[in-house]
Amino acid sequence: TTVTINVEIDSHKLEFVFDDGYEAGAVLTGAGIYAYGQTAHISADINPGYQFVMWTIDDGNGTQNKLTREFDYTITADTKCKIILKYRYTITTEVSDPAGATITPSFELNEKDRANITVTVNDGYTLKGWLIDGVETDLTGTTITITGEKTCTYTAVISQNKYYFNIDEITEVYGE
């Protein structure tokens, strides 16, 4: 006598979702088909130019957030894992005449974050203005506040002060 038992394993799909425009921001591992109760190891390797923010996980039973790039998750239903990324920009800073000033060193800035750039002008020099990627701006002042919008170069335009003297007459007296 042969007994046949048909067992259907309850399987669920784990898939990844990106915000539009961020697809190139990370290499994700862990998507696939899993049996109910199986543990999925989910991870994200973040590519240069991007910053990890968090995951949002929706399995139909509510949304949860994970703040680490890598974690284990027990599968109980079809699940969508959305990775939230920000662009990370390189902000290069320079002065037009390095003898005339020092400036905040170059740095990286996340999308929409704010930062200050400060130039300290040496005696005998003047700050004339600022360039962004070589283009004149209406920015003024020795400290400017910027918002992360793109990779770019901020240049403090410095000039050496020039002094002019008008001497109308010089009289020399030699003895009497």
C-alpha cells in the first residue's frame, strides 16, 4: 500500500523597493521566496555618493523601520523592504589666493543637509565674493550657509589690498 501526502509549503516573496532616482545607490541582498517562519538576511552595500538613512518594511501587518544597513527578518507574509537613501555630495572649498586667507576644509554633505563654510581673511587682503563652480554668485560674508544639492566647488575670491600714496612734494634739508 502506498500513501501519498501532498504538503504545500506556505511561501512568501521578499522584494526590495527604491525611491525613484536612487536605484544606483546600493547593492541589496536578501530578496527571494521564503517559507513561512524562515529568516531572511537583508543587507545593503551603499555605493559612493549615497548615504543610508533606513529601511521601511511592510508585510501587510503594519510598517516597521530598521535603522541598520544589515539585519535578519522572519518572513510571515509577502514583504516589501524599501531602502531610504540620500545623495552624498562632495563640497570642495578653496580660496583664489591662498596667501590671503584660510577656508573650511573640503567635506561631504548629505542631500538637503545644511553646513557653513567660513573663510578667514588675512591682514592686507579683502574678500571680494564667492564663486560656485567658477560662476559668480551674490553670496557675501566670511561665513556662508549651504544646502546639499550637488557636488560642487565653493571659491572665496580674495584680493590683496593695494595702497596708493600721492606725494606732492618732498623737501630735503641738508645742514644749514
